[in-house]
Amino acid sequence: MDAVRDRLLEFSFFAGLDPEALDSIAARGVWQSLAGGWELFAEGAASDALHFNLSGRLIIVRCGEAGDEVIGYVRAGEPVGEMSLLSGEAHSASVYALRDTEVLTLSRGDVEELIHDHGDFAGALARAVLGRARHPKASFQQSAPRIFALIASSPSIDVDMRAKGLADRIARYGVNVDWMPVSENAPDSRTFDRAEEAQDVLLLAARVDDSPWYRFVIRHADRFLVMARRDAKPPRPFPMTTAAGERARKFRLVDLIMYHEGAPACPVTEWMDAVGAARVINCHGSACDERLARIVCGKSVGLVLSGGGARAYAHIGAVMALREAGVPIDFVCGASMGAVIAACIAMGWDDEEIEERVRDAFVRSNPLGDHVLPVVALTKGIRVEERLEKHFGGALIEELEIPFFCVSSDISEGVARIHRRGVLCKALRASIALPGILPPVIDGDALLVDGAVINNFPTDIMANVHRGLTIGIDVARRGAIDIEAFRDPPGFFAWIAQRGAKSAPPIVSLLMRTATARHERILKIHPADIMIAPPVPGVELRDWEEYDEAVSNGYHVARAAIDEHWDSLGGIAATARKAGP
């Protein structure tokens, strides 16, 4: 019991408890060990105990639209399961050991007696509950993965050199970091514990082999960075075959770092499937190394762009302002027309190229001008498809310079479809398929329409992609439609006589606004950390020629937002700028 009591005193939750409460907890608690990947409790199961993490790391996973979603972590000294226990409800998420972990468990009856007999215990538990309720993202910021395994899949990859270089870059962001080189033998547990406790981030360099060191790394890392060459094929099965390796795949803890060297030996997707990668970081130069450093130390920047028809031109101005201020973009996503602008960024195009391509595809002639008598839509959609193909060609999402995803809406199932891989222009075509305006996209048994129908502003999805800062730009929030166009409207032929055949009638704006309005009433669990909402005055959803006005408005509104949030952005921008291209 003394060993348990001494261990508890190392954590702030227990430090303020009176000796009697500590003795009672030590006497009643059951100390158990969980191997990495083992389940502590399951989503939907009845809550019958309170658990305290004593060492290691727990991961909280909830079943979501895209499968299992990581919603938080539990570090040593923190309770887990307290909310469902106190509310008497079933567990709202599953909890697993992220790596080898020790847990102290108290039964429901013991917890109730402790609350009744020891007010200091009740107060500490209440503070833990309130802290998580008030700061739901703190679990990612404070308890996020800190031990990263850098795994070289080829002898030609100097993993020690890369680990050292990555550690140097991470240190520039003011993060305490250290690294451990490739070795033959595993360290003793106490030496390793001290190394972890002394740092915010610990990098473990490893080569794929059967050494005690490699097995130790696989068992103890929180997240895995598999480094691969584009001119090589992955071994099958990839040697992360221990229980810990399966755990890494299960929780999507693997990032594929793809070095584009030599002639491609196989598709990137072959590597993704072999290692079970959740994300792909394509490396063509030092910019990738800086992005990787920000990702590992939680300083990455994710950009979310809403749909909004022609008003999405404002995104281009906002991106100009971000680039001008030196703010890096490490992940980018969008819905509908926001997905198209996000794809331009992910392609690695500079401001001039984005402007020229968007003007060619959307401004110089109406992309929705191929009208037909409607059966499934007001247009054929051929113009849009031709322009997407012209500018994005056969580009694959998993090979883009900046990690990207976009969303469409599967109206047969009523869920969002997240496009993370495959042909980019096909994903964009689905994401901009405004119901009634563009024909839907058939994908197997799914009928895909504009992403804005279900999720026009996917900040919640971006929150599961990275744990850094998320910037959201929403151009569909206000002023998106002219009400006067619907007051005593003329008939169809009168409209044509007044405006000409090239001018889209108000029904186009009505359908577009209907597709983008729903999200404004939905409370986001994970809103953007920095919200930018250009009003884009005078530009309606269908005003494809109003490029300059929308871009200018987006630039000036974003510039003001950057100045307002410079305390959050300045350090990241300054460090990224010093690193150079």
C-alpha cells in the first residue's frame, strides 16, 4: 500500500488530499497493467468504475462518420471514466492503452464512499470534470503523443541524421525535445522514463529489424513516422506485426513520410495500405522537414475553407494575406468551391498561378453556363468537369504537396464523405455538385452531392487530422443572397428578355444558398481557433465575374484577423520564416 500511496503523491490530483483519503484510495484501488492496445472500457458499456492513469498513456476513441475518431488522451495522473460514472450513463467513448500503461481502478461503491467521507476528494474530482468541460481541446494540447518513433523502411535512409535534424527544428519552436539513436539493445525502464519525463517530445530512431531496440520502440511509441522512398516498394507484411503494431494501425497512429527520390516503384497508396497510414507527408525539400517539425510538436496550421460559390474567391485573398504574413499552411481542406481553392493550395501553386487558373476556369466564362431543361439538374456539368480536368489533370490526393481532404455529401446515407485519396478532380467534382444545379456523382451505391449539404465548414474533421492551430475562413455566413431578386420575379422568358441567356436566374442562387445555409445553425464541437468571415459585399453566390472585389475583401478581412491573433500566429510564422524555403 505504501508503494501505491507514494506513487499517487507524484500527481497534482492527489497532492492536496488529506492522509486519510490517500490511505483509503491506496487500500481500495486495484492496480492493473495494460499492454499497448488493450481496452480499458468500451463505448456504450455500463460505467461501474473510476480509473486513474499512473504511467503510460491512454487514448479516447469514439465511433464517428469516418470510423474510429481519436477525441483525446489521458496522461499519467489523470482520471478517466469520471463523467459517465457520476452521470450514471453509459460510456460515450472507448478507452485503450496507447502504450504499456498502469492504471488504478476504484469501483463505483468505493467512489461514492470517498465522495461522501472526503470532501477534498470530491472537490478534486469536480475540478477535473469542470476542467475537461471548459477546455475540451486541452486533452490534445496537454496530453497528446510525446514519444515519436522514426522508422526507416530502407537502409539508405539515414534515420539518425533525420531524427537529429527534426529535433533541431522542433527546438526552434520553443519545445523541449531530445532524441535517441538506433541501438541494438533496449534501455532499462527507469532510464527511459527519466528521458520521457524531461522532455515535451522524445524521438526514437529505428530501423526495421528484429532487434530488442526495434521491438522496444514499437511497444513504447505514441505515434509512428514510417520513412519511405518513392523508388521502393513496401515489404508485405510490413514488419509492424507485434500487438503494438496492430494497435498502431487500429488507432491510425502511423504517418507515412514519403521521400520523392528516384523513379516511382509503386503508387503511394500501396505504401499507405502496407503501413496503415492515417496521413501522408510528401517530401520534396526542406519545407517538408519544417512541416513535419510543426506536426510533431503540435504547432501545425490547418486551414478550412467553406463553400460559397463565387464568394469563395475571397479565400484566395485570405490565403494571400496568410502567405504575406509568413503563416505556414500544413493541412488544408474545404467543401464545395472552398474545396477547389484548397486544392489549388495543396498543389503548391503560388498566388499568381492560383489567380490565373481560377480566372481561366471560373471568371472568364460562366462554369455553370451549359443549361439544360432540368431532369436531375439545371446544367449538364460538362463545363465544370472539363475545367477541373484541365487544371488538376490526373493529380492524386495522396500525392499532393500539402496534405488535403475535401468533403461531399452522400445523400443516400445522409452522411459526409471524406475524400482523402484518389483522383483529385473526381473528388472535387463530387464536392461541388450543388443539388439541382450540377448532376450528382454516382460512386458505387453512393449518390454524392455538394459537401455543403451536410458539412460546409469541416473544422470538426480538421480537428481530428492535426492537433495544432486551425484557421477557418467562412464566406457563406452572411450576405450570400439578394432578397430583392425574389420580390415579384418575372417569368422565365421575361427574365431571358431582360437579362439575356448568359445570366443565371435567381433559382440558381436559391439552390446554392439552400445548400450552404444549414451549417450555420449547427454548433461545432471543434470550432476553428481563428475564425475569419469575409462579408464579401456585393458578391452573390453566382457572381462568377466578381473576382477582384471578392479577393480584395478576403485579403483585408484576413489581414485584420491575422493582426488580431498575432499572439498565436507570430511565433509560428517567425520560426517558419527563419527556416526559409
